[in-house]
Amino acid sequence: MLRINDKWQEIARPQVHGLDMSCVTSLSPVTFVSGSEEKLLRGFTATKTFLKRLQNLSPDGSLVDIDDLKLPEKASVPSLGLSNKADDVENKDEEIPSPVVEVERQFNTNIVENLPTENELMLGTVWSEVSKLYGHGNEILAVASSPDGTLLASSCKAAAPEDAKVIIWDTKEWKEIQSLSYHRLTVTQIEFSSCGRYLLTVSRDRTWAVFHRTDEDFIVKFHSGNLSKGFNHSRIIWSCCWVPDSLSFITGSRDKTVAIWRPVYDSDGGTLLSWERAIVIHEDEEIVAVAVEKSYLSDENIVIAIGCVDGSIRLNLFNTVKNQIIDEKMLEICHRKSIRRLKFQPKKIENVTNGHINNGYVNKNLILSSCGNDNFII
């Protein structure tokens, strides 16, 4: 999606899939990994054709230096296949093309400055599939990437501990490097902290766990099983997110509560020991999604977005020093069915040159996006 003249426009459909999509995460501005109702993850990279179109249409130009990136010129879907293949113009196969592939060729080799038509979106804007990741025994449910894009964490539907593992992947070699075990049932969401040192997981078994990244592996730092009775969620935990400081985090549950968890240190204040529940926010509906971002009003405040099963979205302004909610508001424009995910736009937008992330610019607006079971994005 691209914002043009204050309207969001669809400019590409990178992946065409016959199964319902369940999760997606970006490794970089030109690479993403997705999961669906199948047992594998798929990695995709942008094509130069797409980036040139983006550069032509974007009011601010492109955030990516196209010439310095090693990307395929274009991609297409084979007539008898399901995986998007890199398809350079000069190395085209000698087979007689099908009508679908021919349309893709014509579109991909002609860079236009207009928005793509529906036919072009369906056939000519796919990205190249670069990898398939096998390791889970059931349908993929959640995926997350580390801030630097070098690691990937994923989970699948699980009715037993052996299937409830979280797999850590190396995105440079596209291979499994570790399997994390703690939960007994499906891990519903996975989140890396902004510093990349911690990994937070929540599950249908009503527990959460924090894994600490050492020099070699992730190890369990603390989990809700260590808490006293009465301090845990009483129903499924559907969602979680890290506060931007990478120290506190938030969980949302079917028990209609949102919990804010803050770090606990030793007597010297130098060693992180665990997390404790700082405050509980009670809602009238089941919580299915949470998101958080720093407030522009004060460094002490954070804005917490809460998505409910009835489609409503609530905003809470939380003061981290006073440890209390100082303002709250329900958004007027919401969904008609359950929320699926909430996400704030990052404050800092980064540039990519030669495949490396450089200093970008700071976004001055607090923008929240949402998606729901009503098939709308707001």
C-alpha cells in the first residue's frame, strides 16, 4: 500500500496464495516472510520492476537505492507451479508462454507511472520467492523478526508441548538454528524487543515467557509460571508487545484484561531478575490485540492501543512514572468484526543503501493501523 494524495492505494500483490494467510513479518524494506494454513514459511524479495514503479509513484521518492541492491528484475508464477520465480528479461525460458505468463511479462517489462490495474495487480506485481522454511508439524500461526532482520521466530498450531515449540531461523542461510520449548499449547504471538536481546511469547495455555539472547542461543529468562497465584491471566493470552524501552511489555487476554509488566532488578539495580505486573486495565470485551508506542506529549507517557473481539479499539495514555492511566479514548472508526492485529508506524523511518540500513528520518505523526475479520484495514 502507498499513500498518494492522502489516499492509500494498492500497488502490488507480492504473494498470491490459495490458503488463508495467518502472519507476516518484514526482514527489511525489500524482504518479508509469510505464513499461512500450511506447514512452511515462505520468504520473498522485491523485484527491481516493483521498486522502479514505487519510485515513480511515491511523492517522496524511494527509500531504497535500487541500483545497489542485488534483486531480480522481475518475477512470475509458473503456469503449473505455486512458487513465484525470479524471471530476468534476458534469461527467459524457451517454452511457449501461457497467456497468464505473457501478461506478466508485458507488465513487468513496462514501467509506467500510473497505478496498476486490477489485472496487473493479479498477474504482474508478484515478488520473487527466495526460500521455504520447513520445521513445523502443523499450520503456521505466528512469525516475528529481530530488529536487524537476521533472525526469525515462528510457531504453529499445537495441542501438545512438542508442537508448541518456537523455532529460531537464520535468515542469511535460511536454516533452523534453535528450538525454544516452554509452552504446552499454541503460541499465539511472538515479539522481539526493540534492542533484539529479548523474545516474548504468549500462548493459549494462559502463560507468557521471556527468552534472553546470549552470545550463542536464546535461554528462558523468566516466565509467568514463576508468578504467585492470582497474578496470571485466567484465559487465553491472544496478544503481546514490547514497550519501546525494551524493558516493559504488555499482554492482552480473553479474560478482558490488559496487563503491563515492568522489570524487577536486584538490590544493586544492575541485574534484571524478572518482571512483575505493574497495572491491569479492565475492558468490557475480550482482548485480542495490543500495540504500544511512545507519546509525543512526554517521554514519561506511552500510548496503548487495545483491540477487542467486538471490533472496537481503545487508546490509553499511560504514565510510566506515576504508574497509572491518565487518559483514555475509544476510536469512532472501528471494525464490524473481531480485531486481528494492531500496529503503530515506527517513529524512525530508515533508508537502505547497498543492502545496509542507514539513518533515515523521524516520523512526526503517531499512526495506528488495524486489520480485522471483516477484511478491512483501517
